[in-house]
Amino acid sequence: MVPFLRKVAIVSAGMTKFGKHDGKSLLDLMSEAALEALSVYDSLDIDMLVGATMAPELYENSVGPINKLAGVLGLEGKTVLRVENTSGSGGAGIFVGYLAVASGYADKVLVVGGEKMTSKSTEENAYIISGLLHDCERSLGVTLPSYAALLANWYFRKYNPPKDSLAHVAIKNHYHGSLNPKAHIQKRITLEEYFQSKIVAEPLRVMDYTPISDGAASVLLMALDEAYSYTDKPVVISAVVGKTDSFVVHERDELDRMNGVALSVEKALSQAGLRREDIDLIELHDMATILEIVELENMGFFKRGEGWRGAMEKITWLDGELPVNTSGGLKSKGHPIGATGVAQAYEVFLQMRREAGERQAKKNVSRALSMSMGGFGQNAYTIIYEAGW
Amino acid sequence: MVRVQVCRRCGRINLPFKYRCKCGSREFDYIEMNIEGTLVATTKIFITPKGYPSPLLVGLVDAGNLKLLVRLEEEAPVGNVIEVVQADGGVLVGRPKKLVTDGS
Ligand SMILES: [Zn+2]
């Protein structure tokens, strides 16, 4: 906790089902998630709305999406803005909402993240998402999925983990997702199905990657003192820290070094006054299976070259010592870009309050961490949560 | 040959170019350099963006004081020496030099 800041807590949260929502616009989806968080308290008067979304300009030819959202939510005379950090927009949105409450600017802030992606084809999505890379990378024909493949190629040569270590990340996250009624793909997969899936970029397969999804998520933030008037179980946000890495990936010291991720986790833990051993549960950015492994290493929860042990040795399963992506992660829950970082907070909120239903972590979750990153770790936001009861 | 940017203060080689170096300097020299390095990671992309051939070979080349992501002209194993050249539009292309066998 930074001394001059007020304590901030999540009081309620909302999320649409992730998946293909034909006939629903980004505005519809973000409104649905917003109303779920707001409906807990009738006619609640919020001070501020923060909306996180990456590219409605390209997906829906829509600009000013959060002003539109404020309009349909009847928010007039409020502070309203949009926050964008590509695939980490949600984490950045929570950062802004957190600072607004912590600084005393606002008492009640609603943060909503969302993306409407499935109205475009896979090819069009690849084109839109490749727009977040530097031109020198994009002109080669490289996409984010191919960076993950390069990293996997490098990781396997350097550390020689078991051949099926990526498959186990996919199997775990699909198992978790199969228990999450809001996940895009609520289906378990087998080792055979994993190895039968098509190669996207060697050595990664379709089953290594997140699907393309529509969806939105929300959290309602309040000053902690006030939060107790609305819930006896507020989830306190102890720190939110954003840190960048080199923008161009080939400038990094080594392919598996994600300095933005490492720094944001390190500083967030130190602001919260916590150690890694204190963290009971993690939601992270598994756009591809290899990223779950490498992020866990860069966060310092596993030694370099050993992150694969998490899924294979059942440490990161929901009944393990350190559950990771109990929501199903991006892999199975889906990744409507702007929604993802906020959906991570939604999952933590449910897990801490033991409201996660069939996918409830076995252990008690009193402190958790989520990491929402843009692109290939170019801009990472880490959030630390603690039970406020 | 590849045109690179060299920072006058810290000597860092930048490609792509920057307006401000990591060290804070804004003064650079621009030179043509022969770049040869080792292929440290590679992938064959089957699902490529619109307008690109499939499969597409790319690799990360480590030239010591500079690392570059390149499009590979032909398949080469990790460890192979790669010469980097600049094609039309500045696209970096990697030409595998004498082929060495993987792991030798
Ligand atoms: Zn410099």
C-alpha cells in the first residue's frame, strides 16, 4: 500500500458469457456486464466510468465507445474515459479506476472491459491484431501467435521439458473452463486431441491458442471504508502496477525474458508488502500455453526452465498448491481482448469469496494476483488482491 | 548489407531506428553493416496473415551486439549461421550460410 493513497476494494463484479454473441454489439455486451455489477445495489450513484476496449474502430467502425456506454447507462454529469493497452486494456482500466478512488478523486468507479471480435473472420482478426506490432515485425508476416511459437521453439531447445508439457497447460485450462458456465469453450480435452490438432506455427497447435471471442466484464470499485456499507466481503486491491518491456521483441536479452511482467509483479508485491509465498491464486495471460509457463517463471513463482512443472505436477490445478487460471484462462474461457484483464479480477473476486461454484479452488484464497498484459508482454499490469474481511 | 542506427552515447545498435535511445541520447550515426549471426529460434508459420505465403519461415538471429527477427529464405536448423540482408521495403531476410547439421 502506497502510504498517501486510500484503500480501494471491489464491491461487486459482472461478466457476460464469453463466446460468440451474434446480434449483440460491443455496447450491448459492455452494458450487460456493467448492469450485473451495478444491479447488486439499486440506483447506485457512481462517480466515474472507465471503459477498456482495444479496437471497436476496426471491429465495428465505432469510435468513442465509452461515451456511448455512459449514454445507455444513464450516466450524466460523471467522469468517463476509455483506456487502451491492446490485450492488457482491462488491467490498465483497473489501474485508472484504482488510482481515481485511491487518490480521493472518486468514491465509486465502475470499470468495464469488452471486445466484440467474432463478427470478423479469423483472417480479419489476425490482420487487426497484427496491427499492434511494430511495422518491422508485421511486414515479415509475423503475428503474436508466431511469436509464441518462436518462444516455444527456443524454450524446448534451452530447457528440454517433457514433450507434452504444453499439452498439460491446455488440458488443465480446459478442465477449469469446463467447470465455468461463462467460459467460451466448456469442454475438456485429452492428450490425443491436443496432438491431433493442426499446427498453427511450429511447434504450436490450434489447441495451444486462445479462441476468438466476444464478451465483457466489470468490477465496481469503492473506497474501502464505504465498501463495507455495501458488502461484508469486499476484495481489497492492495496494489496495481504497470511496467513496460522493449516494444520490439527481438530487442530483449533472451526470448523468455519478459521484463515488463517481472517488474510489474515485483513492484506490486513490494507495494502490497507481500511475498510470493503469500499468494494463493493467480490469473495470468495464457494467450498461448507456452506463455502461462514463461510468465510464471518471469513472475518468480517457478525457476527459469521449470514453469512447465506447474500443470504437469498438478501444482497449478484448482485443487493444487497454487491454482493458476481457475477461470479456464484465455485458453478455454476465451479472450475478448479488452475484457480479459477485468475478467481476471472477476474470477479472483469470486474465488476469494468462495462463490466460484464447481471450479472453486480447494484451498482458501485470501491473497491473489492477476497479470494482464498487452501484446507479447510489452505492457504488463499486475494487481494484488486481499480479502477485506 | 543492412542500414542500422548507432547511438553516439552508448554505442547501442538500433534496428528498427528510435528517436530516443534507451540511454536517453538523441544523437545517432547511420551505417551500412554486414550482419551475420546464429539462428537461435525458428518457426514455420502455417496460418499466415492475408497476403503472405504459407508456410512462412521466420527466425531470430543473434549477431552478438544485435538481435534481429528475419524471414528465412530457406529452412535452416537452430545453430546455423545466417546472413541478414535488407530486401525491398526494408524487410529483413535471412540467408542460411553453409548448412551445418543440427547439434554439430
Ligand atoms: Zn544510447
